[in-house]
Amino acid sequence: MTYTDEIKGAVLKFALRHADDRLILGHRISEWCGHGPILEEDLALSNISLDLIGQSVMWYKYAAAIENIGRNEDDFVYLRDERRFSNLLLTELENGDFAFTLARQFFFDVYDYFFYNELKNSSDESLSAIAVKSLKESSYHLRHSSEWMLRLGDGTEVSHQKIKNAVDELWMYTGEMFVNDDVDLLLIKEGIGVDFDSLKAKWYENVSKILTEATLPTPDPGAFMQMGGRNGIHTENLGFILAEMQYLSRAYPDAKW
């Protein structure tokens, strides 16, 4: 599609944000490979990680096409510093224990499912195609994390307490998912983007439903929320992720694989 420079810049930022979300969360989940509590779950988490990283590649490729200055997906991943990443803070948090990882994944999965359901209606055919393709995977991710929320919440006394602690600790990072900034408002006006504020009620309703079934209290939706990721202001965790992820490419910039 042909866009004005203003809209082109907004689409680029939009693509990079959602690419970064999936890259960083995918990297985090990959850290469970070989460490899952059971073999089946080890494989499931590894596959979810691959799904998210695969989705990020589609987003980065489209960002490169929109930018059109010769960069590719590897350049976006390996040659940007921390302040140029715009992922949600939720996605970069350390894995913690299994309950923490699953609660983080659950919160993101509910958001991701409704996000792609809205984005498939985008007037931008490339974004719509990414959404349609990714929605199949996000549906599975949501089913997987929802089932684990129920198992842990309505399981043993120990599992119940661990998942409750995780929900309480992670809650303050969920509000950032539903903020529309100038980029979002412009793309909503053009029929390209997604109204994240409108997703909040659907997200809260579905999260609350699962938490109730899991015998867990739903935290206050009006509680204080941490922000900053979309503007490049991150926790210390992202710097460590990028140091590990980018080291080889920066140390040997001319290497061919």
C-alpha cells in the first residue's frame, strides 16, 4: 500500500512494537527448554517460543519493507540498543518459577488473542495477513495457558499460593497493553490499527472468568500500572536479554551462517 510519510512512520513503529513483544517473550520462554517440570511441558513451551519468534520475523520483515532503507529482520533484532526496543514490560520480566511464567503467558495470551482478532480486519493487507496466520497459534497458546491457570489455581495448596502470588505480582504490568498513544490513534483513524482501549473490557472479562474458575481472586483493574516499554524505558531485564541475544552478531558482524 502507498502511505504518506506520517502514516508510513506510524505503521513502522506499530510493526516494531509487536515484533519486539513476540521476540522478547519468545526468548524468555525459550529459557525453559530443557528445564520444564515435565517432558510434555518442556516441548510445549519450546513450541510456543518458536511460534512467537516466528511471528516476530513476519512483523520485522514487514517493518523492513515499510522502512525500505536496506535493513532486514536481523538488523532490527541484533543491531538496536535497549532504548530502541518498544516491547511491553510484561514480556521482558524474568521467568521466575513455573507459575510465574504461566501467569505472565496467560495475561499476554488473552491480550494477543483479542489483538489478532481485531487486526485481521485491518485495511492494511499485510497486517491483516499476519493476524490471520498468527491467530491460529495464539488460540492454542491461550488454551494452553488457561488450562494451566486452572490446574495450578485449583490444585494443591502450594500450587494455589504460587499462582496467586504470580498473578498479584504481574498485575501491575498488564495495564500497559491497553494504552493508545499518538501512533495508535492515527492508525485507528486510518482503519489500519487496533483500538487497544476497547480490548481492555474483553481482556478483563476473560481473565476474570478463568481466575474465578481457578479459585483465584481477580485484582483491582484500577490498580497502579507500570508503563514505559512502548517508549523505550525498560526494566533492567531487557539489557541482560539483549546482551545474551546480540553478543555473537556484534562480536562477529561479518560472520556468515
